[in-house]
Amino acid sequence: MIVDCAIYRDGHRTEGPPEFADALDVARAAGGFVWIGLHEPTEEEFDTVTEEFALHPLAVEDALNAHQRPKLEVYDDSLFLVLKPVVYEPRSGTVSAGEVMVFLGDCFAVTVRHGVGSPLSAVRRRLECEPEILGKGPTAVLYAIADAVVDHYVEVASELQTDLEELEAEVFSPDGGGSRHTASRIYGFKRQILEFRRATGPLALPLHRLAGTGPFGTAVPYVSDKARPFFRDVHDHLTRVNESVDGLDRLVSDILAAHLAQMSVRQNDDMRKISAWAAMAAVPTMIAGIYGMNFRHMPEVRWVWSYPVVIAAMAALEVLLYRLFKRRGWL
């Protein structure tokens, strides 16, 4: 569905024409640009947009089907950028990724939103309050969307860092690391970081190109040269986010390894305790077994003090073994 359609001239909004197909012509005649926002459009709804703005069929297919990785494609008449905004739910500990596609031309910007976490409405309101930025044309829309998405990455990375510190404290607490669900929680957290990385990692190269620092050093069409320092700033923020994600991933792996080592040490402690108690139980069992053989000519069988002496010897040996195992930390 079409969420919003407006023509911007000199940074100020004017409502689009009654006929949607005339929006681009009106914008060009007015010396401005048109910005159309769509949310999960159907193929029929998108046909008019495709025809009016001469969008490339491959990009249109990506915009309709979604499930794309962040990328930047340059076509003859437009620029196509895919971003994946994310939302982190601290209560459930899940990272959810949506998708934002931006078609950019000389006098138009078309945004297509899928899923959750898309900041387009807030971006439009913010730009409309800053006409000096919006007056730069469609490039301002592309920059503002990329900047909003990456800034939210920073917030999500901070929230993940906080939750990971809580999980780390729980794992290394005296009792918290022994829960049977701890390993699954750590692994689940690692999966969320992987989902976050799928959104942030591939976006580095498109922002390199938009900033004019791509691997081939070529300028991207429809992006003003004066806007490249702003895209470099967004790229710097994304670099810090990716470094933070890498750090979180390594830390989660270390926590998982430490937890497994803890469990191994605890199992060894349990086995030593079991072995110590079994050794202590073996002494009276051995003695009782010897005297339970019931031979007629066994020594001390007819002695009056045989029973109390044997019991005392058992008790003394048990105390001796207990102190020995306790000293060695087995009990």
C-alpha cells in the first residue's frame, strides 16, 4: 500500500497531484523531487510505480519478494539500495530484521518497507523539519534513511552488550552456571548476534561506494559529491557497530567455552566426591567381608573383644580417610 506521496521543492513539502502517475512530471516541472513511500506493496500496486519511474525489473523483483541482503545496485535510470533495520526485544532476547528498499533517481525517491523496524515515518518527519537538508534533493532521503538505520544499529549493539554482561555475570555466579538451560541460552544469544551481523556486515561495501571510497574508487550516480562526507560519517558509525558485533561474537564464544569448562570441572569434582565416598565405604565392606567368610579357625573369632575392636578400627580408618580426602579437596 502507498503510505505517503509528496513533492518537495526547496526543502518544503507540497502535496502530490491527484493522479499518482503525474507525480514525477509535476516534480520535474516544479524543480523539486517526489518521495513515495510504500509498505509491502503487491505486484499490482507496484506496477504503476514501476511504469512511472522506469524502475529496473530485477530491482522491482527484489523489492516485491524482499528477503534480500544489504546491497547497492546501479542501473541506467536509478539507484537501488537495500538496508535491513533491526529491532531487539530485551524480554524475549530476539533480534528481528525488516527490510527497506530505496530507489533513487534524478527527481524521485521511492521507498519500500517490509517487516518491522523501519524508521521511514520518523525520517520523513525529521527531514520535513530540516528544509535545508531536504533541499539537497533525493540524496538527502537516501542519507537520512541510511543514517537512521545505522544509528539504530548502535542502540541495538549497546542493548546486546548490556544483556551479554548480565548473562556473563549469571554464568560465572556460584550457582547460575549450573543450570541445564545455560548452554542453550548462550547459544541462543549467539544466534541473535548472527542475525544482527547479517544486517550490519554486508552493508559496509554499499556505504563504501556511496562515500566514494569503494574498491574501484568510482563515484555512484545520483549521489551528490557534497553528500559523500555524510555517507563517510555513516560508514564510520557502521564500522564501529561491526567491530562491536565482532567483539560480542567472540565474547559469547568465550563465555560458552568457559561454561563448558566449568561444567567439566564440576563433573570432575562430583566424580572425585563419589570416588572418595566409595573408597570410604569400601573399607568397612572389606573388613566385614573378611569376617563374614565363617571359617572355624579364623584368628580373633573367639576373642571377647573382637567385635568392638573391629568396629573401632573401621571408625578410625573412616575418620582417617575422611580427613585425607578433605585435605586434598575431594570432599
